Amino acid sequence: MTGHVFKLADEADLTACDLNRCADVLADVDPVMADNLRRAAERLRASLRAEGHPVTQDAS
């Protein structure tokens, strides 16, 4: 079961990366939505960190 939990955590971390990439694309067109996506990604990563899972840092 532990392997499944870590696989889900990895998928969630990748989702956070995708949210940030989408935010980068939307930044000029819809800055409010871009900020919402970035906050969602950070909340997702904060949850992962709280559970002890490693998270990826997006390239700035």
C-alpha cells in the first residue's frame, strides 16, 4: 500500500508542476486565474510536505 501512496504523491507533485506551467501561459491573458493556479499548486505541495513527501521546485 505504501508504494501506491508514494505514486499518488508523485502524481500530485507533477500536477502542481502542470498548474504552474498553465499559470505561466495564462499570466498575460488572465493574471487572476494565473494567481489562483499558483496558489492551488502551492497548497497541493504544502499538503504533500506536511505528509512527508518530497516535492519538486519549479524552474523560475
